[in-house]
Amino acid sequence: MNYFYRFILKRVLDILLSLIAVIVLSPLLGLIALLVRFKLGSPVIYKQSRPGLNERIFILYKFRTMTNERDHEGNLLPDNYRLTKFGAFLRSTSLDELPELINIIKGDMSFIGPRPLRVEYLRYYNKKQKRRHNVRPGLSGLAQTNGRNDLRWEEKFNFDVYYVDNISFIMDLKIFLKTIIKVFKREGINTDTAQPEKFRGTSE
């Protein structure tokens, strides 16, 4: 059963649920897009390269949360100057993540899986950590519902690999429900401009 779910049913559910979500949430998506355009500028969608299944690089979509304010020399101001209250609200409610539904429809991502990280981290993973790319990255994952920003990198990767080895419908359902609860409670959401310490490798 787990084999059927992992390689067939999971993808079918991703497509159906993401299509339904885009249709149902289209008024909200349109409203957010308009507000982002007038409050933060354009482009409305923030794009960044991320590694996905089998380390294939794809373009991740999010609503932008910062302005393009620059200094007199044309350089972008520090993040804390460009993150507005509206941008922080989008982050704290995870509304900035909604465009990733398109990534799910395209097959870049799944609803549940290890979060897609920076491309630059690929060269630092050890053999075990690389296994996080044996599945599609997710909108939410086991690490995100078990501490997220409070976890050390090694702990996050341990959760990711555990997920890869134990994928099941029940596990995905539990992660999905826990994610909804955390979003409503705004738990474990990083609204600060300070980025977590970059991953630079760990011992085997």
C-alpha cells in the first residue's frame, strides 16, 4: 500500500487538491496579488531556484514580501528596511507561500515533503542528507511541524530522511493537519528579517 501511495496516489492527490485549492482560493490570490503590487511593487511573484526531486533545479514561486527600496547609489537597502508590516503579515500567516500551489501542479513540489532549500547547499550535504532529494520537496514537512526554526540543521535533515524512509498516507495526513494548526496559531513561522545560519556541512 505504501508503495502505491508513494509513487502513484500521492501525486494524484497533489494534482487534485492543488487544482481545487487554486480554484477556491483564486479570489484571495487575486486580492493578495493586487495588494502586493500596490504596497510592495513589482514583480508580484518572487522567484528563486531550488533543488527538487533528484536534485533537479526548479523555480520556486512566492508572493514578494519586501520592497525594492535602494540607497542613493542604487544598492538594495538591508532586509529590515524593506520588510513592511504587510510583508511581515504575509510571512506570519504563510500567505506568501500560496503561489507554490503552482509548483505542486507542475510537479516541482508536493503538499508534504522536505522543504526545498538553497541550491548552494547541495555541495555541503553528506550521503545521508542527500537522500532528502529522493522525494519531491513539500509545502510543509516533518521538520516544519516538529520545531522548524528551533531545530539545528542536522535535526532538520534527520526528520527529512526519516520522512523519505517512512512515507505513508497517515503520516502525510498528520503533517497536513499539524501544519494547519500551526499556521492558525502562527507557530514556528519566521517573520524576522534575520536569516537562519547558513548550512555549511556536517560530519558524516
